Amino acid sequence: MDFHAGIVATGGGMQAVSWLLSVPGASQTIVEANIPYAEGALSAFAPGIRGSAVSVERACDLADRAFDMSMSRSSGRGPIVGASCTAALTTNRERSGEEEAYICVRDSHQRLIFHIGFDKGTANRLQQDTWVSLVLLNALMESAGLEERLPISIGCAGRIERMRDDRPNSFTQLVDGGIRWILCHQDGEWQVHGEASLILFPGSFHPMHRGHERLTRLVDERTGGRVDLELSIHNTDKPSLHRLDVTRRLDSIQGRRRVLLTQASTFLAKSRLFPGRTFLLGFDTVVRLIDPKYYGGSNKEVCSALDEIRSLGCRFIVAGREKNGRFLTVSELKAPNGYTDLFEGIPESDFRDESRATDLRVESEGLLP
């Protein structure tokens, strides 16, 4: 197989891993294989994973993580895929649920998803795992563009259903400029060019901390609307985000807010994407918004950008912050004459938060008491 694969298997598909690794030169194809079998091991391997133990959502999440692992660890030569299997096979106790497996193999363009359902009492565990392993290998071969398929004689013991999901291609198209934004819903579904809320909160959300949550709730209540987050894969001050970065940040946000993925690294670009919207931002960010250094050192270009932002019907809500013992609000902002009406401040009495994303990241890594 002329590609590089990462594999995560839990509950089934074990023979596929063994078969692949028993071939001489397997390291040229298999980047990494993980078998987090017990639920505790799976939770540690993939914290915040979606879906029930054996489900299409969990298979897709595990394949995404396997793909991200392959991307970060491969040499960069040849196509990259991530494969997963999550299964509940026959066991030594009576199983109340179904005996089944979900397999997902994904690359940068698509997911191949297979569901294998077994009729209870028609096969032993080894037979079930053999069939699951064969489906996993066939999915890998299909993803690699190979025509060969291994025969699977499952017969009346079960059934195999094949599905396809083109969601991963959306991210590639966003990077390539083929689409302008993706709306990531709270349930994890992606919608190309989905309708954005009237208030958008741009940020890096690395991580999304309690200050972000308090601020968005406050603005929800003040406006009677619902704030969407906006995450750009490009940033004027920081390196661009890779797929793994985006996956981790979306994982940390999922279930709390909708997120708009964009390439818009400036507020002028964001305004062109989302005319008529109000942007929620912190004091430090608004200072950069009107700093001439981001406009080639030209005050004229600052005004030109603000003129266009105004013509697009966009404006800003600004949250203050403490600096050197002072709480800075929009009243401290040195906006060019004639543009102060674009900026509405949130009073200190309504919102004051000393959270620092860097401190919270360190704390989450267990480095603070």
C-alpha cells in the first residue's frame, strides 16, 4: 500500500492490526497503531470523545484522531489516512445491546464508513473479529486506491453496510480557498456557508476559558441573541493552524457554542465575509485593530479599513481588561476621529475578568497547584 496510516481499534479489528504489523516493512505504511481497549484507556487516549461506545460518531472521531496522528508523525511522503474500529462482539456474558462494529477510514477528502451487524448466536468471537478485520483491511485498500478486495463470507451471520462522508474535504477546500467558511454546529456537524449569528466572537480559543464563557453569556443576555465563535486558521501575529490544532480546539468547544471556521485573519476580511454583523472582542484586540503597524504604518489605511467596515454594516462590542493596576475600557481607546461610534464598550460593572488563556493552559496541563 502506497500510503501512511494511523490505526485506532477498540473492541474489535485486532487481527487486522496483527496482520498488518506481521508483514516485513510494515513501518513504511503503518505510522502508529493504538488499542485503547478498556473504557478508561479510551477516555485517556481520546478525552471528550463523542458518541456511545459503539457508534458511527465514535468511529469517525477515532479515525479523525488517527488521521491527525499520522499527519503529525509521518515523513510527509505519500497520502495520509486514519483508520478506526469500535466494536461490541460476542462475549462471556449476556450482552443487552447489539453485537456490531463500526469502521471508519478517512483521508483529507472523505470518510469511508462501514457498519457490521451480527445476528447473536450465529458466530463466535474469533469469527466476528475476523470479519471485522477483513472489512477494515478492505476499507484501507479502497482508501489507498487499490482494486483488490479480500473475500468476506459472513453469510447469514450478519450484514455489512457501507456509507460515505465527505466532511473532511470541507476543511481542505477551506484551506485552498474553495469555500469561505464552515459553520461547526454544537453537535459536531459541519455546514458549508451556514448562516452565522448576528454577533460573532473571534478568537484563538486555546483553550476556551471561563472568561470567554462569561462574556458570551453576558452578551447573549444583553442582546437577546446567540453569540457564535469565529476561529480563523490564519492569524496576523501567530502561525497558521494545522488540522490537528483545529480539531483539538473544536473538541474543547463542542457542545458549548457554534464555531465558524474561516481564513479571515483581519477584521476587514471578517466584515467582508459577514456583513451586518457585530464583532465581540477584548480591549487588546481592538487596540491592534486600529494600530497602523498592521496597515503598513499608514493611518490613512486604518481609516480606509474602518470606512469599509462601516459601509458593510459592521461594528464592535468591546470588553475591558486590567493592565498595570488599571481597568481599560473603550473610553481609553485612541480611535481615529470620526470612528468612535463603531465601538461600544461593556461597563466594568457588568464584566471584569482576569482570566488568562496562557495560565489556564498551564493549569490544564497540571503544572499549577
